[in-house]
Amino acid sequence: MSVNIFNSAASNRIPRIIRGDRDRWIRVRQDKILSGDGSRLATAEQRLKELGIQLPTPPEPFGVYAEAVQTGNLLFLTGMLPTVGREAKFIGRIGAELDTEAGRKAARLAALNGLAVARQHLGSLDKVTRIVRLGVSVATLGDVRDQPKVADGASELLQDVFGKSKNPSRLVYGVASLPLGTPVALEIIFEVAG
């Protein structure tokens, strides 16, 4: 069913519009992401292209651990930091050296790194059937209470790529310090197709 967004009688049925990078408009109806021409559901890999997002080179672990472990149909990612190469792009704590907006950007970069690691492990993000859980650790100072706003930087990216129907449960908590002095660290659990 198409909805004329200029018809005021249809205002309660207006599709949500997302303005992606490169000025492309993508229609979202009933929590399903449609391809640019609106003819079919878009896959995660198509959404990345439509949004103009190029995933970074997957980061290497900063210790003795595996960033991705799959058991059955679950893929566990841990230690996703806002890094580029081997360096932290954001350093500091929210409420001290960084504000909430910088924290959101850091969370988005950490999520991009997570998507890059998932793609490297799976071969394609189209194998993701659901995001089960997103854990977000936010390094904060004192009584900062904006951890959920910081975590939204990661959540919004994942929703833009996979759609609202695949939104995860989420745990966000403040901590005193994180590896490399970064403000954010993510843990992501994906359900994947067999």
C-alpha cells in the first residue's frame, strides 16, 4: 500500500522518512526498510550502500581474546572500541574530557567496527537475522546520567542498517575507565542464519 504523504487525511499513516548520507531518501513503512526504489525490502548490505556507509577495516584485538566467537546461530562480539587502525579516535570520559555528543560519535564508530568484524566473520551482514543484545559501557565522571544518550549513537546506526524490527535488548552502564582510555566499549550478540 502506498501512502500519499501530502494527503492530510493520511497523516496518521505517513511513512517515516530517513535522510541517509548522499541525500538519498529511504522510505520506512511498518518498521520494514525498503530499497531505494521502494519495491522490496532492503538487505543490510544494500542499506549500507544506500546510506553511503563504508565499513572500516576490522580492528585487531587489543589483547589475548577473540573479537568474534560463533556458537550455533549466535555470534558474540566483544571489545568493540572507537578506534581507527590501532589508535583510539576518542579518548576521555563523558562529563570530563568529552561531552555527550562526542560520546555518541564514539559509540557510532565502535558500532561500525562491530559491523566490520561481523562482516569479516560471516562474509555478509545479510546473514544477521536479529540483533539479540547490545551492551554499552560508557566511561563517565561523577554523577553523569547521559549513558543512554551516548549508547543511542550505536543503537541508531544498528537500526538504520538492520531496521527497527531487529532492535536488540540493551544494557548500558557507566564505568570509571575503559581500554585505551576510550569513552565507550560495545558487546554485541547477533542471531545469524545457519
